[in-house]
Amino acid sequence: MESFKDYNFSDEINSALDALKYHEPTKTQQACLHALLEGKDVAVEAQTGSGKTLAFGLTILQKLLDSQAHSQNEQAADSSHPHALVLCPTRELAEQVTYQLQLLARRIANTKILAVFGGVAIAPQLSSLKHPPAVIVGTPGRLMDIAMQGRLSFKGLKTLVLDEADRMLDMGFEDQVDWLLKAINDQAQGVQTLLFSATFGGNIQSLSAQYQKDAQTIQVDDGRTHQHIEQTAYKVLANRRAYAVAALLSEHQPESAIVFCQRKQEVVELHQQLQEDGFGVVQLQGDMEQFERSNAVLLFSADCANVLVATDVAARGLDIPSVDLVINYSISDDLDTHTHRVGRTGRAGLKGKAITLIDDTDETKLIGFNAQLPSDIPVKSGLALRFHKNRIREPQYVGVQIDAGKKQKISKGDILGALAKNAHVPAKDIGKIHVSSHRSFAAIKIRSVKRTLLMFRESKVKGKRLRAKKLV
Ligand code: AMP
């Protein structure tokens, strides 16, 4: 069995890997890390959950350490330009990648890793660039805006990563990606270009052919998609889909489930229906404000909601641990999307379940999928499905939002301390705590929520009175 010790990483990286409890490389990492570390251009077929972020993160940071060691002997390294650039399709992915890289780089001095993305003001991002980051992770549109303003130069760039390249193209970023890659080509030499994509269609191959040098293509069959996932289709009447979802959720009682819909309006309606039925449910769709989306992801990943209803686009790139059950409210148009959805369960070889609802008109799509799969997805009748309200599984925690964060000098420790000492909440009643710039979030077991809210009303944290409320 391979270990990370076999890769001769620098001490700073080995100790971060130990601290993060990453001991063995995943299959995808084993398949690509050697080539990445040799400095080759590589195109890797990898899905979210395969460990791709760590694979390119290790490559970027080891190279950074090597060049720092080298420049101590020669002249000082040019630190005014980024050493590595990671392009991501969405803000959420950019933030997750940044966070993972920051964890990995925390033993490496002077390694600023900055996320830039659209949908928020550009000015704070421009001012963050004044103290030049070693690594920039960003969405193509915003990166292009910044570069066009002359605020970002690629001179000295060593590594370029295209993460979820297929999504980037699907989302219509082709022109921006093209612009950036051309600008990089013009300004920097010898850049190692790495491409990660869940699918390897013609457009990804031409992107690789155009911008990578002698690229090695690595496709990993980690067996997640079909072997560990039990797939079933249920035939239902079109107007009974929502009922069928409620019935399946009350039957399987998953701790976590994602229900995929094709359209935003379906998400809105199904979310409302499941809420009325009594499920702990959140939604993700493109019409939501950024803060609503972040809250939904927090609530779901902190076990404050068992069910997430989402469109494919909204669920892209989310770093949500494997879920127990995936339900396709409606079957997707193509097998790639179906495989992506289904891959949300059964990660890392765990057993997973995926259920697809079909009506008469969907049958031809299912037949098309079956023709390409190693075995047919069995079809059952949905007529016998029954929703039992008394069998709904309650979420483990309630989300509490606190109106203060890093900018107000509030840390995770401050919140834990206040919960334990001021509110006497036992440690086992406290779940995930997340502190962002102006807000914080704590997952609290239902029985301790009242005293938590009372404590924030009646006592101070770090000398300040903080407002807290239940997040729903
Ligand atoms: P990714 O495919 O980059 O989205 O990674 C999926 C998850 O796997 C992340 O939460 C990582 O923290 C985790 N992960 C990545 N590499 C390893 C590893 N070698 N051992 C254990 N967990 C890992």
C-alpha cells in the first residue's frame, strides 16, 4: 500500500499531511501524483471526492518550497507575481480549494493563498492583491477582469490548474478561459498546465491539445460509479413525483440525501412541499442570493438538514461529504450528468443508493443509459410507495447564526468557550462551528438551543453582546 511518505515531500508538507490525517493517497492521487510532481502537463479524469484538490495542491506547494530553497542560493525569488493559478467554475469551489490549500500550506511561511470570484465587489479583492499572493484561486470572469485592469501579471507563473474544466466550459466560460490561457502563454514560460475534468469529451480534449504540452492523460476507474452504488428506478405518474420523494425519504430515512431536479422552479416547489411534510430540508438553485446559498450548504453539511434539493448547476463543485441517498426527481438528459449526480453517494467505496423517478416519457432515456452501463438499472413500480410522516428522520442539529466573525475578532475558540462556560452546553451537543468574516455559525443539538440563544441575549462574549438566532 502506498503512503505519502513514498513521495519525498518536504517536512512542512509531511507535517501538514500528518496533521490533516491524510496517510494514504487516494486512487486518483496514486495515479497522477508522480507525473504531477515530475512537472509534466497532465490531464486527469477526476470527480469531486476523488482527492484531486490535494493532488494539485501538493504539486503547487512542493514546487513553491523547491523554488524558495533554490532562490535562497541564487537571487531572491520574484514574489510580486503569483506562483500558481487555479481556475475554478464556481465561487463555492474556489473557496473550498482555497481553504484546502491554506490547510495544507499552514506550515509554510509567507504563503498567501487568495480566492477571487465574481458576484461580489472587486475592490477588496484588488486591495488583497497589493500584498501579492503565492497562489490565486479564482473564477475565470473575475480573474480576466482583474488581469484586464492590469492588476495581475502572470510573469513568473509556474503552475496553472484548470479545475473541473468540463464544468467551466458547460457554464459558458470558454471565452474567458481562452483569454486567460493566451495571456499566460504570452507572459510566462515553462508553465506546468494541469487539467482536471469529470468527463473527457471532445471539447476537453481540444482544450488540452491547445494549451498543454505533450499532455499525459490519466483516467482512473475507482469503481465508485457502478459497483458500490445500488441504483433503482421507480415508475411514477408525473404529478406524484413529490409524493414519491417524501415516501422514499420516509422509507430509507437517510441521514443525508440530495434530490436533483432539472429546473429551478421544481426545486422551489419540492423544497416547499417537503418542508410542509416536516422534513429538515434546504434548497440550492440559481435564483437564490449568495448568502442564502452559503447558509443552505452550511446547514446541510453540519447535519442541520437531512435533505438538500438542488439543480445540477447549483450543486456543482460542492464539497459535501458523501450522502446516503441520491434521488433523481427527474432523470437527467445525458448519462454524464446522471453519473455526476449518482457519484454524490457511495464515495470512497462506501455503499450508496441512488433512485431515479421516471414516467412514461422518460423510459427511452433510461434505455439509452442502460445501453451504456455495465448492468441495467432495475425499474420498480412506484404505486406501492407510501409516505409515513411518523418515520421522518430528524436532523441531528439546529443551526445558530451569530452576527460576528473574524472581523470582530471572534474565533471558533471564543464561541466554544462561551457555549461551554456561559451556557453550559455539553461538548456532545456542539457540532460544526464555522467562523466567516462577519458571521459565525454553530450547530447545536435541539435540547441545548434554548440556553444557547438565552446565553447570547444575556451575557457577553469577549466583552461584546452578540446577536444570535436560529438559522432556517
Ligand atoms: P476532492 O476530490 O478534492 O474534492 O476531495 C474530496 C475529499 O477527500 C476532501 O474533503 C479531502 O479532504 C479528502 N481527501 C483528499 N485526499 C485524501 C486522502 N489521501 N486521504 C483522506 N482524505 C482525503
